[in-house]
Amino acid sequence: MDDEGFVELRAALDRLRVAATEERDQFKQAAAAAQIQLDALGPAPAAGQPRESAAIADSRRQLSARLQTVQDGVKQAELALARIIAMQDEVAAEARQQFTRQLIYRGASPVSQSFWREGLADLVAAAAVVRTAPQEWWDASDNRRAGSTTLMQMALVALLSVVLVIPMQRWLHRHHGVRPDMQEPSAARRTVAAFTELLNRTAIPLTVLWTAYGVVAGNGWASGLVGLLLHALMQALSLALLAHGLVYAILEPRYPAWAVIKLPQPQRDNLLNRATVFAVGIVLLSILVAPSRSPDFGAAGRDLVIAAVALFLGLVNLGFADPRLWRSVGQDLQPIRLLAGAVFALNLVALAAILLGYYSFAAFLSFALLCSALALAAYSVVRTAIRDGLSSLADSPDSRLQSWRKALGLSGPMSTTTQIFLGLLIDVFLFLLLLIALALAWGMSGATLIAYTLELFYGVTIGPVTISLGNILGAVMVLVIGIGVTRLLSGGLNVRLEQQSGIDPGVRNSMVTGLTYAGYLLAGVAAIGAVGLDLSNLAIIAGALSVGIGFGLQNIVNNFVSGLILLIERPVKVGDWVVVGDREGYVRRINVRSTEIETFPRASVIIPNSDLISSPVMNWTHRNRLGRVDINIGLAYGTDAEKARDVLLDCLSKHPEILSIPAPMVIFRDFGDSALVFALRGFIADVERRMAIESDLRFAIYKACKANGIEIPYAQSDVHLADIDRLEKMVLALAGNKKPAAD
């Protein structure tokens, strides 16, 4: 059986497996429904107990028979599944053996005359068949739509390409491509520009070409030998565009400053020329080897064609992996140099295999190495570009991108975490695509890949546990949708509450946070249900967790419950001015475990929620923003106290932010050691203005006291010396050059 026969057989077995799986699941659902109805009837009466009614007995009999029937159906479906899986394993084993036989097959030596004589004869004979293929293809009419319908669909594809694709390419180039006026672009900007060039030169043209091919094949016009030739040409065009687009995007010959990999001009020109030669050569080669597509093509001709393809691919790989091209790359690109050296050495093995007659092995090795190198290069460019694009989007000051940042969660205090999470998801997705590309490059057929995917999708049983990729993907999708809907609803509620006048910011934050927590909880429960876990079993997990909560998780649960209490009772709210111990500042965020307070020097203090519940908290703005300023001042003894009171009260009354009700006051507080102590009291509408208002009042008080001759004393101290008389005699004696008396 040839490769196409294996593909058709595997596809048929895959369809049978899907049908048998669906049949088994339907029988299981019917069995579960019948069992529920039987359980509703309760157990049958035991011997010696009163008999149940005839209707109940008849229903029990019918349900039992139905349950037995559907259980037999489950067993039959599982038996069919076992037979199908056994056949799939047998087919896969035979395909592997045939693939191995093809790889180790040794043909005639390339230096023998028979190799060339018989191979060229087969090519000439097959060329005649190829010349008649177009006419036979045109005359065939089986399972083919009208040519006018196909032409209209092709014209529609061309029109959409002109209307949508070309403007999209221009938009991408204008906004994210190379900008000649930027002489020193950053590494992130260069990578995004390279990704844009790769899209414009490879992905978008290939999408148009394969769409057109899909129209032709879907309408039945890609049948027979012409269909095989057209498919081979499409594969060659894909490789050509991918290789040329990658090299051009990475090197950017027009503007060397934008190159992702900076090479000297001679090496850069050589690499570009070799990429162009490969792109043209692979397309021409797919046309020249067209006779080998004939079903009656001889073995000698097939060996000659495979040897030619292997030689071309091997020489191309040697040209791309030439160590002289990559000698000047920096240490940060050392893996490229190592990869090029490995590819160069393995292609020497492929050329040696050609000389020994192992043409299939040489072609397989050369093609696998080329595809692997292209896949790794595309993976590196795309991964780096997407990560740099996320970073640029998060840091961009452009207000037009604000909606995208909010939608992706790249704005706010959790932007870094979201960026890491999105980067991880992208890495996993791209790595899976890379693994698929490498598997296809190294000989795994698409049918085998689909079979493995179906195996994972429908579940792999390991002991009593069945791991199903379908259930996992469904749970992830439910979780993502639930989180997205929750973010959408909480964002909409936040915007709506912001538009409502008179709603306290703390109340708004509590409502939005509560809705978010509830939405996340429901999304998690729905995801667990989508996985297929029995929610009743969670009681066992909860019992086990209770032990951990009692020991290691006690503080976490305490903080979580305290966070809920803060949201419900709201002793502190977002925006409040609070003092917790020796820490003072504004409440910026109340999270599940902790509360973030921003101090006046702009430092963030993370306080566990339990501290806000169990410790005293001074909240300056708990009920309202009304506050009071307190200023103490000392005036010199001898000052007219009544005049001083009037001057100080006048300073309070003239300040525009001091309220008249409650009225300001001046209090004669105490007789100090060196001053008369007065206290000024005045109420203000916004307590956050307290420090600024106190500063204004001190300026005004100092000016008023100076203008009214009121002295503000400074602290004075008297020093008393015990031997002042003896020191006085000593100083006098020294002044008169006399020796002081003995005493």
C-alpha cells in the first residue's frame, strides 16, 4: 500500500472511531437516565413485605429491561472501539515498517551507467503521459462543478485580495513595518518590523494562494495527475515564500539598521542570493520532476528523481549553513552558529548517502533539516515579535491603544502579571505549533498526527483516571469565557457607577470587587464541572483542606475572610486617608489577601487584611471629609492676652477655607516655662487640605504678630556656676599679672 492508501485507511478508521465513541456515549447517557428512574422507584420489596402495585412492578420491569439493553449497547460499542484501536495500531505498525524499508532502500549506484540510462528512459516515457494529462483532466467530468462557478469563485478570491489583503498589507507596513526615518530602532521595534515583513511576504500571500487552491480542489478540478502536480507546486511555492520571506525579514537588506541579525554586507548579500536561488529552484524542480507523479513511473526513474531532489536540497542546506556566513554573529546569537554547524555536518552525511545509493534517506534527511531550520527561524521571529509587541502595547503612551490595553488586562497594577500570563500562553501555543511542524518534517504523516490528537481528545485511560484533552480544552474555554464575561460586567459596572453622581468611590470599589470575586468563583466551578469531575467529591477535598487550613493556611484564610469583611462593613474604603500604626497614607486597593496603602512619599505599603480588622485604624475620611486644624503658639510674658486672642482669631477668620460653622476659636491653654501658650482651632471642609491650611495660617500669624508688636519668644536657659567667686578672682589676677591667692 502506498502513502495515499495508508492515509485513506487511517481516515476511515478515524471516522469509525469517532462514530463508535459517540455511540458509546449515547448508550452511557441512556443507561444513566434509566438508572435514575429505577432509583426513583426505590428498592424492590423484600420477601415477606407487602407487594408493590402492578403499575410500579410493570414500570420496574420495563426500566430494568431497558437498562440491560443499553448496558449491552455500551459493551458492544466498547468492543467495537477496542477492535478499531487494534486495527489502527496494526496499520500504524505496518506504515512504520514500510517507511523504514523506504529509508534503508538502496538503489543503483549514481556512477553506474544503468542508473542514468534506465532513469532517463523512465523519465522520457513518463513525459509522454504528462503531456496527455491536461487533456484527460479537461475531459474528465466526474464529481466536478461547472467551470463557470469555479471561475466566479476564483474571481471573488481575487477581488477580496485586492479589496482586503492589499490594504491590510499597506496598513501593517505603515504602522508596524520599517520606518526609514528611524535610524536606531530598538530591538523590540526591529523584531515587530521583521514579523510584519514576514506576514506581508509569506503568511498573507500563502493564505490567498491556498484559498484559491481550496476553491479549485473543492470544486473537483484538482483530480488526477494534474491535481497531484498542482498540489506539489503549491507545496514548493509555500517553501519558497517561507524561506525567502524569512531571510528577507531577518536581514532587511534595504535598511541594515533594521536587521534582526546584523551581518556584514558580503555575507548578507550571499545569504539573500542563496535564498532567491532556492525559491526559484524549488519551484522549477517541482515542475521538472512532474513525470514522477505518473502512476506507471519506473523504479529507476524514481531513484533518479529522488537523487536529484536530495542533491538540490543538500546543496541548498550547505549554502544556508555555510560557517563562513555565520562567523561574524555575536555571542548572543551563538545558538545560530551551532545550529548552522550541525545542519552543515548532517548534510554532508546526506551527500554521502547519495553517493552510496541511499537516495530516499538522503532526500528525507535534507528535507527534514531544511523544514526544521525554517520552522525554528519562524518560531523565533514570531515568538519574539509577539512578546515585544505585548511589552510595547503595555508601555505605549498612545491613548488610542487604551481600549486594547484594558481588554487584554495590560493596564493597572496587574499589568505585569497579565503580560507574563499572556506570554506563557503564547509560548505554549507556539511551541505546540513548532512540535507539529517538526513532527511533520521528520516523517510523521498528517493522518498519524490526527490519530494521536483524537486519542488525546477522547481520553487516555491511566488506571482509573481518564485524561481527556477535549474536556481540558472545554474547561479552559469555559474558564476563559467566564473570566472574560466577569471582567466585562465588572468594567461596565465600574463605568456606570463612575457616571452616577453622589456614589462614594469606596462603595463603587466594593461593588465591583464583590462582583469580580463572585464571577471568578462561578467560572471556576463551571470549569471544574466541564472537566467532568464530580462536584460531590469536592466534599472529600474540602475535608482534607480543612486540616491544612487549621495549620499552614490559617493566616491566608484569616486574611481572605478579613478582606470580605472589609468589603461588606467598609471600615476603610479605597481613597480613604488612614493611619495604621506608624504607617499613614491613602488606601489604593483592597485585594483578597492584603490592602495596598500609598504613603505621602509615594511608597506602597502592603498590609494584611487581618491587621486592619484586629488593630486600631485611624480613618480621617471614614464618614465625611470634614476636619480640624490645630496650631499651638507661645507668646512672650507681658503680652496683652486679649489683644493676642483677637489677632489670632482674626487670622483664623480671614482664611477662606476655615468654616464659620462650627466657629473657629482661640484657647488660652497654659502658662509655659517661657511663654503664654495659645491654641487655635478651626474646621475645614476637606481634611486632606489640613497641612496646606496650617502652613498658610502660620505665615499669617507670624506676619500679624510682627505687625502688632507681639513677641514670639525663643527658649532661654540660665547657667549657674558653683565657684563663680573663685573664678572671678582668678580672672582678675590674670588680668593684672598677679598670682592669685592660695585660697
